[in-house]
Amino acid sequence: MLSLRAFGGWVFVVADGSGASTIVTRTRARKPLLGRMSVFIIGILVGVALGVVITVMGAPLLDELYPSAFASAPATPSPAAAKPAPPAAAGLAALFAPPAAKAAPDAAKADAAPSTPSQLAAATAAPPVPQALHVAAGRPLVIGVFGDSLGDGMWAGLYHQLRDGKSYEVVKFSRAATGLARYDYVNIQENAAEQLANRHVDIAVVMVGANDEQGIIEGHQVDGFDTPRWRQVYAGRIDSLVGLLRSRGAAVYWVGLPKMRHQAFDQKSQILNALYASRAQALGVPFIPTVPVTVDGNGGYDDYLSEGGRPRLMRAKDGVHMTMAGYLRIASPVSSAIRADVGRAQGASKPQTRADAGDPPHPDAGDAQGQASGQ
């Protein structure tokens, strides 16, 4: 006699005969194929959704931490590029693809948009206004530093070179991972307006651009880097920021980007520098370049630059930011320009500062980033 008993995945076989024996086997129930496929498909969809969210929302931070990640990525135009793309897909392509891979702008907009510095000046600039620096007696001049993480370093350099509690007070308004391109992420102009609502600034120093080698998003429209409309919008934001700072009674100084290690990123930085210089000239704002003090004797990039006849580490490991010694180096022409202008405004010699009296040697920062608030 043979009997079968099933319990879960187990099957018990019991045989009764002349020699009683028990055989126990196990069978595994198969999972439905449709259930496994559903889990697989849902996993893919969730991964794609998370990738899109991280790419769009985290772009400024990624660009701040790894500036060359997108700068050198090759892109091949697709035949389907001529077809209208969904807003999200078009946004990603225009943000991170080189100009050659981006969809061509509408012909009418391309013809109307300014594409040269002179056209930009005519389209977006008010007539140059001579910069007025007002020096108040009996209190130190307040110098506010605005911008991104490079602005943090500029603040650190100026703080060391100018702050003495009598002639100058140097205040940090800069914020890492910001810029003029991604107002959908952080609007630097709105931030500046809020900051200046509670603090008077006599001199505003702006150093920005480390995160701006990317597209601009306005509503559902995305304009790729260095396209005609991108230049028009970006130039307008420069003008608006300068106008805001001046409306609060500040004299503005715009500082250019330094030489960059990676060639593709450096080329984009020089495009920004040319636009900064053009707008500064049109607005009557002093533009202070930093490339001349961040290149070697051959005009190229080098982590170590000569100081006092000896090589000294000037750049951070990312090839974008500086060490403390590097920030002091790029802050020097800025502090010199401010002292000279203040001296002329006072109708006398420049005010005495710690640097004029002879600062004690600054401790070597080694390979430290030298940023006041990190990346």
C-alpha cells in the first residue's frame, strides 16, 4: 500500500509491505513567470526615474564637485534629434551635451539673438555708468564677497589681506554650489537681495562661474551652453546682479575665473571670462582677471607656481579650486585695486592696513582646499 502526503513544499511517501520504509522528497513550487517579470520591469522603471531625478536636481552639486565629468563627455548627434523631444529629455540633452550635439535653436530666435559682445552690449546693456565709491569717515568700509565656492576662497584671501577692524571689514555672502546658470536650483540674485536687506555693503566683489558651464533652464525652455539665447540670458543676469548691488549703494568689482586643469573645462571658463569682461566694460565695472596669476611661465596650467623664487602648491586636487596660498595669490590684485580706488576716493594715500604695515608670514596651507565653507 502506497500513500502520498503533501505539506507545503514537502511530499512524504510512505510504503507498507513486507519491509516498511519511508521515502521523503521535497519539491519547490515554481513562482509564476509573470510575477518575476513584473518585479524586473518595475525595478528598471524605478532606476530610470531615480537617475533622471538625481541628474536634474543634483547637477549643480555634481558640477561643483566634479567639474570635468560632463565637460569631456563625447556626444554624437542622433538622426531623431530633429523630432520634438519631451521636456525632460530635451533638458538633459541641452544641459550636458557639447554645443555640437544640441538641437539647433529656432531660426527666427537665432537671427534675433545677439551672438557677439557688441550685439550683447546693444541688446542688454544700459549706457556705462562711472563707478562711484563712497568712503564714509569714522567707520570701516564693508566689503561683501558674492559668488560660489571660488567666492568663498576669494573671501578668505581678502579677509587676510584687508581686514583690520579699522579701515576694512570683509563679509562673506558667497555660497558653494551656486551660480548664474541654474536659477531653477538657487537664485543668487534673490539670495543677494535677502542678504543685503539686513546688511550694508560699500564694496561688492563677485567671483562666480565654477558651476555655470551648463545650460540654462527657464520654465520649460532649456538653452544649451554658449548658444545665442544662452549668452543673452546669462548676460542679462550679470547686468541684473550688478544693478542690484549698485542699487544698494555698493561699488562692484567682478573677478574672472582662473586657469583650469582640464582643457574642455578651461575652454568653457574662458568663454565665461570673455562674457564677464564684455559686460563689465559695458557697465563700467572693474574686471579683474585671474588667469595671468594662475599660469606658469609658458602660459599653461600648473599646480605649482613660483613664489619668492620657489615653487609653491597653488591648486587643489580638482584642478579648479585653489589652496590657501592660491587664494591669497588671486586676491592680491583685487585688494590692490580696492586700496587704490579707496585712496583716490579719499583724495589721499591708501589707508594703512596690516598688509601695508607688514603682515606676519601666513602659514603654508599645504594641499588644503582653503575654502571657507567647503565645496
